[in-house]
Amino acid sequence: MAAEMTVAQLIEKHRPTLDQTLEAIRTRAYWSPHPEHPKAYGESAGPDGVAAFEALRGKRFELDQPGTDDWAGEEVSPYGPELGISYPHPDVEVLLPAMRAALPVWRDAGPEARAAVCLEILSRISARTHEFAQAVMHTSGQAFMMAFQAGGPHAQDRGLEAVAYAYAEQVRTPERAQWSKPQGKRDPLELTKNFTPVPRGVALVIGCNTFPTWNGYPGLFASLATGNPVLVKPHPRAVLPLALTVKVAREVLAEAGFPADLVCLAVDKPGEGLAKTLAVRPEVRIIDYTGSTAFGDWLETHARQAQVFTEKAGVNTVVIESTDDYKGMLSNLAFSLSLYSGQMCTTPQNLLIPREGITTDAGPKSYDEVVGDLAGAVSGLLGDDARANALLGAIVNPQVKERIDAAVGLGEVALASREVANPEFPGATVRTPVIVKLDGAKPDSEAAYLSECFGPVSFAVAVDSAADAVDLLRRTIREKGAMTIGAYTTSTEVEQLVEEACLEECAQLSLNLTGGVYVNQTAAFSDFHGSGGNPAANAALCDGAFVANRFRTVEVRRPA
């Protein structure tokens, strides 16, 4: 355990990182304090991380938080093994009042102290990135490198980004102001005014199965940095990464002289539905949720006492009209469709292609040729089983496999999904993407391409023209939402049409990606994940709006 540090020492230690982060979100330039390469953490870090993960299996995960009335946990790795870890189950009548009681001292600490404590939590998590990578891998099914990067440094970057935005919004108003209003010949009216960022109350983070840290850290750290106690309710199949996070946070808080109960864990029993119970509690004033549209809509409708931030389902779309790098386009799209078996909220689903074909640097290509060449690019990328396993990871739950199997009945199959054996984890379900041809002019195709089909399923939708593609793109964003939009075109006119559609419908757009940047990846401090302006999500990760309503500013004025 690290040596205890005073708040002043934490501020001195982390102020340079906070300042660099504030500069990064101002300039949107590339920056990260968290190394992406596993070897950057030392030669023994990998084996040590595996050993630390293995040491957690088959045991109780002790947290020493109030109100524990039982133990729960039933995680099974998508790679096969049972984790066998049991976690504290809360008596909410005891836990929530204890968290609420911890709020005043955290509120009074001020924005800079809170930011410094949050950065210390992230620093200690970073030092254990290999352990967290194992936890993410064996709960989400991500392949190791993706679990390491997305579940480690990239998630930590998103948490740090949220802290910086939270700090900036809180210090926008000064702590104190001297106010003097001239009164002519009379003495001026003079007041001293104090301004305090006041947290809303207990914040509830409802975790997701696929990206427990990457999706969980923005809300967790935005709420904590703005003074709110945070109750973390993980997805039942992905508890460990967030349980580890809670444990680190509680240790740092206690060492810095704050109540550990500012961050607690709530794990439910099978079928209990604890998230619904917690979501409508009067103590819960903020909710962060990533997951299905149905439950996101339920939260927005029923959790009326809380400020609710949701990332739900969307139908991500790519317009393919023309390209000056046909090979690069195919390669880029093949990777985007394959990464983590398409189990990302940013993976492209609908590929809108003119039925008369497209123009390319390799000559004109018909609709059938484009779809066939893309299928060939995916097959080539995943032809080697070792490389396929490293890119695809494992199917996270049976529902994804069912969608893959059902897709073949929706239209002509351009690329069939195949099973890939994983010698290291024979119990893993690994499947390559399926690509299905659909005719955008046929009404019976709409049910398929206008519904999110989460997983490695994509539809090559034939459209009449580029203008028709943009019309369908606009309709898709407006009705179903989208986290990401892509387009390939050499036409200035088409580019402007696509850009205008995304501006009007509020969707994040990537144009002509043919290299090592992909439509389903975003960089913290520079890219916005989601927009908050279409049905896929009501917030963006991360901007001022994501943090500013987690606190209110209370003024106290008195005569000078």
C-alpha cells in the first residue's frame, strides 16, 4: 500500500497532470499520461497482474463498507472459467444514509482537493493496469490487448478527462468576490460573496458488460470530482473491474482523511433487479447508465428525482460513395467490423452503397464487387486463427451468438460467420463477422437495417444514389440514433451533404478513414464519444454539459 499523503501533498503531486489535462481539452491535441504498451509497466508487471487476478478468484472480495447483509456474485469468463468471486450485497437502508453522511466533508474540501484525490485514485489504478486488464478480459470477453488498452489506459484517460472538465466548470465561478456598488454621495453598498459548488447527492453508476471501466469511469469520476458520493452498481457479469476500482478509491479516500464511504459497491443477486430499486431512491440524484434502450428509457421515465445520463443503442452507418484509396478503405472497414467481434456501441452496422456502384482509384466497382471485396478483406484479416483470436476476443453473451445465427435469414449472405477455435481457452465462443446484403428500396428490409443488431453483424444496403444514401442516413440518425457515422467520398458535394446531415441530426462523423484510425475508436481529450443530440445517447463523453449539472453553485453574501 502506498504511503499516506496529505491533501496538500496530493495537490502538489498531481497539479501538473491536471494542468496538462486542462490544456489538452482546450487544444484537443494528442496527449496521454497512461502508457498503451504492456511493456511500459515493467518486465514483471504482466506475470504480476496475472498472479494478482488469480489470487482474487474463488474468494470473497472484502470492502468493509456499511450495510453488507449477504454476499453475491456469479461471474463466468466468456473464455470459460468461473471466477468464483463473491461481493458484498448491500442493505440499501444502511448503505445510502452512510454515503449521504460522508458528503459534507467532501463538499467542503473544494474542487482542487477533490481533483487531486481523483488523480491519485487513477494513478494507483494505472500502476495495476495489468491486473485490471485480466479482470476486463475475463468479464467482457475482450482479447488481451484490447482489454489492456481500452480497459486500462484509455479508460483511465476518460476518467481523467472527466475530472478536468469537472474542475474547470467548478472554478469558473470564483470562491469569493468583493462587491461594491457606488451610491453617489452616499457610501457604496458593499458585500462579500462566497460561492460554493454543492453536489446534488449520491450518484449511481450502472455498469455495462462490454466496457465496464471505459464506460464506467467518466460518470464515476465526474460525479466524485464534483463532490458527490458514488455508488457503483456493476453489470452482474462484469463486477470485478469496477469492484477493484471501488477498492482503490476507498483506500485513497481514507488515506487522504476522507470517509471511504464516498465510494461504495452494490452487487445484486440473480434476478433481484437492484438497479431499478436504487434508481428511484430519493438519495440518488445522479445516474450514469450504458446499455439497452429499453432500460435507458425506463430510467429517464421513472428516475425523476435524478439527473440521468444515458448511452443507449444506435444504428451506426457508413456511406460509401467513392474513394481514392480502395484498398485502404476495405482494410479500414474490415478492421472496424472485426474488432472485439463488433461488440462495441461504435461499430458500423449499415454500409450504404449505391446500387450502380462507386468510383475508386482501382476503377469503377459495382455494388456486388464492393461487398464481395469487403467480405474478402474481412476473411483475409481473420484467416489466421491466432490473429483472429487477438482481434475478435470472445462473444460476451448468448444473445450476441443468437443474433449472428439469425442474421443469415435476413437476406443474401455475402460473408458467412465461422467459428474460430481458441487453443488457450477452449470454452470461448469466437465468431467472425457476418455481412448480409439488403435492398434499401424494399420495405421488408427496413426492419433489419433500422434496428440495432449488436455484435458482428453488418448490412450492405443497396441505395439508389448518394442523395438517397444521405436521406437514409439522416432518417436513421433521427429515428434510431448513432454513436458514429462514417463516409467515403471524393466528391466535395457529397461530403458537404453528409456533413450537413450530421450537423443537423447531431452525430459524430469520420470521413475517408483509410489508415490506422478507425470509426469505432475515439481518443480522450480530443474526440467526443456520442453527442447527446440524437437518440443513441443524451450526453457526450466528455464535455462541459456532462459535468456541469452534477453540482449547483450556492451563494452566501454578507456585508463587507
